Amino acid sequence: MTGNGTITETQRDEAGLAHAHEAQLSAALARCAAGDHAALQMIYNSEAPKMIGIARRILFRQDLAEEAVHDAFVRIWSAAASFDPHRGSARGWLYAVVRKPALSIHRNEHRYDASDDSALDIDCAATVTRMPETSALRKCLEGIDRPRRDAVVLAYVHGMNYGELAGRLKVPLGTVKSWVRRSLFSLQECMG
């Protein structure tokens, strides 16, 4: 607006571009709901950098922010049909979707309390060596690298969740998830 309260041509052009971009996002979400991968790619190209910025304000770390945005895009793909343009903007919906995994990761990263001495006293190697030497599970566990093996033992023997594992092992949440997933696959192959 100018000093006399009128809207300038530049402001009108910017408003028109913002409206067109919103219409593009809304249409892309509708196409995502119909299974169009190119529409998801368009949304990613357009909004991912800004979404990473939002997630980073919550998580303070680039790797965790990228993980939150990845999780958000998985949710966007699976829940695009739940977007209702009558209830709000497409951009607002997308940013609400990214906030949820960012807040969840933030909670999980801080859930483990390092002052919990009983959790620190867990000896994963001793847990494995207490299994019978003839046990197929023991042999397969011994074949997995130490930090990945510890993640599986802590999760499945001692009941720790991903957030607790990340805190205990001092690695990002995504790394813990990957270790557990790969280790379980290795165990399945070994025992299969």
C-alpha cells in the first residue's frame, strides 16, 4: 500500500503470484491423492527448502530437520486426500504436516535421560553371551556390528524405544531406526 492506502501494482502482482502458487499446491495435493508421483515431486521442489527451515527452528539440527521433512513427505503422499481446501490453505496444511514429525523427533531426541543409571548399566555384550553358545540367535547376533547389535538388544531385550536408543547410543534418531531395520533384516537372513 502506498501512503494514501491504495495498493500498488507490485503488491497486486505479488498477491496474484501467491494466489496462483496456492492454487498450484492445492491442485498438486489433489493429484497426489490420485497417485501422481510427479505432483509430489512438484510439491517437494517448491516447498521442501522452506519446510526444512521450519523443522530446523524446532530441532536446531540440519540432519533431524531433513528427517522430519522426509517423514512429512511420506505422510503427504499417504494423506493428501485428507487435505480440504475449504478448511485452509494448501501451504498451511503442508507446514502443519511437517510440524508433527519435527515435534515428535524433538520429543524422542530428548526422552532419554542420561542420568538414569540403570539404563547406563545395561551391558549388551553380556546379554548376548548369556545366551547358550549353541543358540542360532546368539551366533547371528554376534555376526552383527557392535553398535547395530546393541541397538537391537536394547530395543528387543530391554524394551527401549527409538528415542531412548538415540540418546543412549548418542546417534540421530534416523540412524537408530536404520540400524534396527538393517539388523533385523540381517537376523532374518541369518536365521532363515
